[in-house]
Amino acid sequence: MSTPKPTVLVLCTGNSCRSHLAEGVLRSVAGELFEVASAGSKPAGYVHPLAIEVMHEIGIDISGHQSKHMKEFIDRPVETVITVCGNADQACPIFPGQVNRHHWPFDDPAHATGTTEEQRAVFRRVRNEIRRVFTAYAEGRRDQLKAARV
């Protein structure tokens, strides 16, 4: 019987943009290593359409994601919690079995103003920042696993 993959939970306040961008990226680059989920301390109840759109541009489909409350994960074994906004870091409980906790804040593209194209540009910038950070995280975890096997 194989060991279940560790769960990485990405938290944000509204669970409508940043946490879904991060969940989609991490699942895409390291889904074989982790179960990846996202949630919010005060979920908005939807995934922002521009978040879905800019992820589609890079070949990642998050259209099936749902906005969830972090309480849904309290009774689940969560190995790593990553907060992507200041409020979620302050509201984040300690999860049973949690081994790692990281806080990597990103601008909230949901607060972008201007034309749709100007808002889209903010979503793309934040997506690209999240992609860089979470891809590097996945590569670091891969290196840790390789080193542990030696």
C-alpha cells in the first residue's frame, strides 16, 4: 500500500484569486508530489473570472475550482500551509499534523481598477509572480526528496 501524498493547503482571505492561482500552478508543476487545495478565512463564494482566464492563457484550467472555507480542512492531515495574503496569515489556525508553514504575500488582483484590460494586466502580473515562487518551491521540495533518498 502506498503512502498518501502530503497535502499542501494554500490560504487567502477570499479564496477567489491568489490562492486559486497558486493552487493551479502548484498542482500543474508538482501534482505528483502533493495533494493541493486552497481555501479562505472569509471565502468570496466564487473564483474570479479573470483568474480563470489568465490561468487558461498558460494552459492551466481552474474553472472547476470552488471557493472554500479553511474550516473544511481542520480535520484533514495538512502537511504544509502556505498563506498568500497578510490577513490569511493572521487568521490561519495550526492544522493537526502540520509540519510546514510559509507566508508569501502577493498583491490582490481582485482590487485592480481601470479597464478590463488594465485589470487583466494585474492578474497576469500576479499570476506570473505566483508561478515563479510556487515553481521554485516545487523544485526545492523535489530536491529535498532526492536528497532524502540518498
